[in-house]
Amino acid sequence: MARALVSYLVFSALYLGLRLPLLTQPLVGEEGVFAQLVRERPSHPNFLWIGRLQGADLYTAPEHPRALYEPLRFAGAILRLAPESWAAPKRVAMIRLSVAGFQLCFWLALLTMAQRLKGGRWSPLPSVILLSSAPLAVLTSIELQIDGSVGVFLCGFAALFLCGAESAASLFAAGLLSGLGKQEWGVALLGAALGTLVCFRARADTRRQLGWIVSGILAGHAFNAAIDWHNYVGGWNVAGRVGKVSVVAVAASLASWIDVLALRLPVIVSVLVLLGLGGLALRGRWTPALAAAAMFSGCLFLGFALSTWEPRSVRYFSPAFAVAAVVAVRGSVEQRLPWLRLASSVLALQALWLVRAALMHGTALTLALGAPLEPQRVLPANGACVPAANPADAFGHDRDFVSFALDPTLRRMLADEHRAQLCER
């Protein structure tokens, strides 16, 4: 017991210590929207910050299931510890720290599973530390987006339930957690279940186990639909639009998709290496639940690897990486693959990303592939007109603005409703 407690304390200290230098990074892209969500904790169904007019904050529905946003609102409780006099950069650091707690919980649970299955005969601590230190894990853990925080938590724990104990309750819980997230996560696990059914030739015990998984997925979707129908249906609409845009883009220009694939290569390699090494370690020991977990990671991975949606973003691969890490750890428990060789191989390949970023931009700490960090812009003081601006630049200030991401027609409509004049440029 004492040894396990020491392992948890050591891991937590190293996990947080590695991320502390990154907490003060300026907000990037949509992060201002999520920073406002964590700080102000707006009520459903309107979670996303789209502007401030006449001193009043404006919100809209995110068109994603409500269960994704409630944990972020809960994480905002840590901000109540911050003094009111703190400036925006310190508040951003506190928000990043609170969001990093989601992945911390997952990695600690993975460490617990490895220790329990191995019976304490060896320490998985070094390998879990190395896996959680991969650039994809580090950068997405402090990024204020759903995928790297709540996404890793839900999909990662779903994989833990699949690989830990193959009881009916654990299989149902795995399906439930994936069903509570984005629609595509539940669809990915459903696809994995169908693939497992085919691989195991529809045996009776396989059908029974997969039935619990599918029941959990349906329960998660039913829960999201019951508590917020508008955002639940909106999630399907967003998934459809993203899929259509990506498919059309790939069909129109295969060369552009190849360019995107090359840009994402360091991230793609990390997920594939983990799945490959886990598969080698589990050869001959596959069960329906373990196969479903491996296919779950593969489906999550392929969903974005085969698309051109937001080519410079890496956060969409973080749930697949978390699930692949569980599969690799579970495989290593079978003593078919040395732990340090597994983790060191992943980090050695991931180091290519850091070297590339350092050579191109003078820094290895970027939140997006090949994109240097930009300082937060200062909005003009409230005057005769209201600017269209990035919420990341507006966070922490009391100046009026409307989000530049909104359709121009919608921006004008909001300005008219609040008797405000939009700036020309």
C-alpha cells in the first residue's frame, strides 16, 4: 500500500512538473471560448462564448453533447482559489492546471491497472511516466479543448474497463463512457465491436460480451439526448458536416491529403507504434474485449487520419493515443515485450516532432504542428464601434467584441440587437 502511494506521488509530481512551464502559454484559437467556459461556468444549453456587447457576455449552443461540457464547468471550481486581483495570464495558468487534471486521473488509473494485473512483482511506474511524457500527451493535456481533456478521460477509462476486468458491468461501463462523449467516439467503439464480432466468428460468448458494450453506448446516447436534445442532435449535424467537408477535400485533391498526412506523421507514428507493440505482446492472448479496445483505438485514429479537418491540430488524436497506451500496457503485462523498450521507442519517434519544431521555430513547445505561438493581442478600448476579434484575445478583459468566427450576417444581427456598431475592419 505504501509503495503504491509513493508511486502515485512520484508520478503526480513529475506529471505536473513537466507541464508547469507550459501553463503560462497564451491562449490559442478556440481556447478563449473554453477558458471562459471554465471561468464563468455558463448554464446549458449555451456553453460557447461568442462575444460581449454592452458589457454582457453572449453565449451559443456548442452543438456537442452536454456531458462533454459539464466536467469543464466542474473544473472551474479550482479558480475560486485564485485571488480576484490575479491578471489574465495567471488565471489562464490556473485554468490549464485544472484541465490537466483530466489526463492525470487517466494516467494514474492506468498505473493502477498495471500494478494490479502484475501483482506487484515489478513497477510499471517508469514506463507510464515515459508514455505520459510523450509530446502528444503533454501538449494536449494543458490545451483547453474537449479532445485532450474530457476526451482522453472518457475514451481512456472506456479502454481501461475493456482491458481491466471483462465483467458485464465493466463492458457496459466502457460503452457508456464512449457514448457520453462525441458521437464519433461511440460510433468508433460500435465499429470496433462489429469488427470484433467478425474476427471471433460471432461466437456466443463474444456476442454476449459485445452486447453489453453496445448497450452501454446506447445508454450514453440516450442520456445525452434526454438532458439536452438540441446539443445532442447538433453533435450529429457537426459530425456530418466535418465528414462531408473532409471527404470532398480528399476526393478533390489526393495530393493535399498526402501533404496533411506528412504534417501529422509524428502523431500518426506514435499511435501506430503503440498499437503495433501492444498487438505483438498480446499475440495468442486476444480476448473479445482486448480486441475491441485495440480496434477502438484504430477507429478513433482512422477517423481523423483519413480526413483533412484542421490539419495542424493534434488534439483529435489524443483519445486514440490514450486507448492505444492502455492496449500497449495491457500487452506488456503479459511479459511478451519489455516495458522500457516499448516506451522508449515511442518517445524516440516522438522526439522527431520536437526536433522539427525546434529547428523551424526556435521552440519545441507548440500547441499545433509547425505553428509558432503568437502573443495575445490587445483589443482596443470600448469606443464608437465593436471589433470582430478572437475570444482568446478578449479573455480577461472587459472590452466589447464579437467573435471573428461568426458568420458576418450573424455578427451584424447581434450588433443590431444590442444597438452596437461594428467596426469596418
